[in-house]
Amino acid sequence: MLKVFWAEQTPVAASDRGLAYGDGLFETIRVHRGRPVLLGRHLRRMRDGARRLGIPLSAVELEHWLNRALARYDQDGDWVLKLILTRGSGGRGYVPPDPATPHLIISRHGMPALPDPGGVVAHVARHTLEANPALAGLKSLNRLDQVLASRELPAGAYEVLMTDSAGNLLEGGRTNVLLHLRSGWFVPPANSVAVWGVMQEYVAERLDAQGTPVRERRLPLSLLGQPDFQGLFLLNSVVGVVPVRRIGCQHLPIDNSLATICDPLTSLK
């Protein structure tokens, strides 16, 4: 059974394993006019992540508290609901408690400013990312690589891009990446990224329905200068799909082919 904390009301104990060890998961869900965007995908990812980490989580209980949160915080316009799931309290030491009583920490946040739909500026971080295949794709609380990379974000840039040690593009600090070449649409291999995003999943399904499937492959940064390069997109479930118009001094082509088929506000499920 979950122990629930309303972030603005109840402090979390210092013994919480999410605080002590990053032992948990989180989801940030855009709420549009009272309805959560891509909700089913967010809940499924949290349930799947809990199963992979061995954190007991009832789908019925999770949905119950989500509905309670919507009733508690809802108002007109757009806002962001954040759910943090931890294994609960367990004292000092890495060995998890058995049985565990998970904690669910719920908070409401303002909607961030939407980026320029005409394209944003990105920066390639020096800090590299080497995802552990056992944890790849998880929206876990362990985000130190993203924190360190984001410290490099220069003024005027919207996102920091992360590569592996071989220079292959993996993801942004808070986004997934999607590359368009004349030969098709591509994302990095699933076992190489820290987070497999729900917006990325949604866009891939929409493109597949249009007969242009998204494929996985390694994405060396050199592809961005090739003649068949069409565009680079950042994907995030809160802000949507954003083209990148410049990385450093390198100007990129702007591809508007996703504008009409990948609007997440049409998919409130």
C-alpha cells in the first residue's frame, strides 16, 4: 500500500530511499484543460519501471491517487503534475527493505514557457552519457549525468545534447531526440538512452501510422552535416515536438513535417 505525501503539505523523511539513493522513479505530466496529456503512457511507464526495480505498485492505487491529485490541484489552463515514486523508508544501507512500503510524492507545477516553434538553439555537452543497459529507458531518480551536462548550458541555448564517449547523439538533458534523414526517421538504440520518453513513443506510433516507421541506429554527430540530413527534433511530453535550428555555430535545416501529425494535445490518453 502506498504512503502518499502532498509536496506542499507533508515533508518527506530523510530516511526515504529516493532521497538517500535515488531509489525510485518519477513522471511529469502535462495537464491541459483538466485532462492529463498522454496519461496512459505515463502510468504504464511508471508501472513498468516499478516492476523492473522491484517496487510494489498497484495500478488501481496509482490511478486512484492520480485522480485525487487532479481534483486537488486542477484549474483552468495548462500545468504540470509531478509524481515521484520511491521504495519508501529503509534506514541506512543499500539493501532494500522487504517488504517495502512505497512512497508517492505528488506536486503541482506551473507550465514552463513553450519554446519557439520555429526552432531552438542547442549545445553539445562535454559530459558524456554511458547508459547502464539494465537501467536504460527508466525514468529513474538518478539524473546526475543530466545535472552535470545541464551545468554546461550556455545563455540563449534551450537544450543541452548528450553523446556517448564515441560521439553518438543519445538525448537531451530533458528531451529525447529524433533525426530525419532522406532515408527515414531515426532514434538512438533503446539500450543506450537513459530515458525512453512517452512523447518519443507517441511520435513513433504516429509516424508508423503514416507509413514512415522510426528505426533505431547509432547517430554520430557527423550525420548533422551530411547532404541527406533533413532535421533534428527534441521530444518532451510537456512541451511537445521542437525542431533544432542551430547547434553552436552550425545552422540546421528546419523540417516542419511533424507539425500536423504529432500534436500531443489531440491524444489525451
